[in-house]
Amino acid sequence: MRSKEMAKLAGVSVRTLRHYHSLGLMPEPERSANGYRDYSPADLARLLRIKRLASLGFSLSQVGSLLEDIDGESSQVGCALRGSTAQSALDELDRELELQIKALERQRKIVAQLKSEGLSPDVPVRFGRLLQRLQRFESVSLASGDERMALLLAGHLYTDSEMSELERVVDALEDESVASRLAEVDRRCMALAPDASKEERDAVVEDALSVLRPLLERFDAANWSGEQTERDRLLDEAANEGLNAAQRDVTGRIEEAIAALLLTAP
């Protein structure tokens, strides 16, 4: 029979059959006088066995040696294979499938959380909850592509310690007076012209620190110490995207001041 006919009988594509040939799983049959490959019933039986083993979850790299082991240990179809290489392979496959099932159950739990809480699916659940809370604050504009990009990077790259710190700061913003003062400072910073005077910039920095100083206990000094890593530089670059020179100067000085206060705190 020709390749198309055999592939149809086995329920695979001709392309899959050719792939099995390229991997050495299927022997190359002799070509008939008309130039077509001529497959035998034995070829079909092997193709069906390959398909069966692959459908169980065995990788194609395992299938060839597994077929050899089965053929070497069994002279009858359906013969018991207890204690055989095939049995060991099935035991290993069963363990792998159990792990996959557990992983899928975890995924389904996460999907259920995303659906029930209306969270964004492109960030971790914990950060998705923070995003929902941040959307209520005037000082955070998720409509801005640059700001959303910076937040998305933070959501994926922040450590557990940094995420906990952010959660504590967001808790503080539930106080309307703190949130409104911070929003006003943010508005003034975003209104700075590129050539804003030193006095203008100093005033924004000082006002920002007057809001943030009472919140220092919510920050973790360990997150603000140590040498800057490539990840830190990337996060800084994302946070500064779209800011002019004066705005970058102000945000940078605010971060430096917070770090200094944390590292010198008793």
C-alpha cells in the first residue's frame, strides 16, 4: 500500500509518517516499479504501535527502544510484561502523568481565581490583585502605556520581599489623605518642564519625602541595599520611560533619599 493509504488507515498524516522515517522509527520500504513506496501490513502494525505509545505519553525518543524491548521480551500479543523493561517504562510514565495532572490542577485553580476575581491573566495572581487596588488611586495611571509596562515588569520580576513591601505601601494608600497628597506630588512632578529650575525640582522632592517619611516602616531596607543588578537597571529604565530630564532627576533623587533614610535608620 502507498504512504497515503497507510497514513489514513493509521489515522496519522503523511507528514507524520515521513517524520517517523526521519527519526528512524519507521523503516524505509522498498519502492515499487512506479517509484512509490510500498508498505506492508507489518509496516502498518509498527505505525499503529508507535501511534499508541505516543498517545499514552511516551516521547518519540523513547518509543523506538521501547518497541525493541517489548519485541525482545514478548513473543505473544498481550503477553504479561510484569517486571519487564516495558513495565518499568509504564511505571515511570505513570509518575510523570501524575505530576502533570497535579500541575494542571494548579493551573485550573489559578484560572478559577483569575475568573472569580476579574484579575488580569498576564501577571501573577498576587500582583493582579495589587493592580486592581492601584487602579483606584489617582496617582497611578494604568492608561499610560509606559506606566503599565513598568508595572508589568515589576509584577513578573519582583522578589517576594519586594512584593510584600509594595503591598504594605499600597495598604498605606488606603488612607485618603496620604493617597491625595501623593497624587498631588505626582501631578506636580509630571508637570515639570525639561528645563525646570532647581528650586522647582527641590520643592517636589521635599514634598514627596514629607509624604513618604511616615511610611518608611513599611519599606524593607534589604530591598534598597546592595549593588544594582541588570534587573534593577532594567526596572529603572522602564520606570523612567517617557519622563523628561527634570522628571527623571526628581524621581531618582526621591529614590536615593528613601534608600539613604532606610540605611541610616536605627
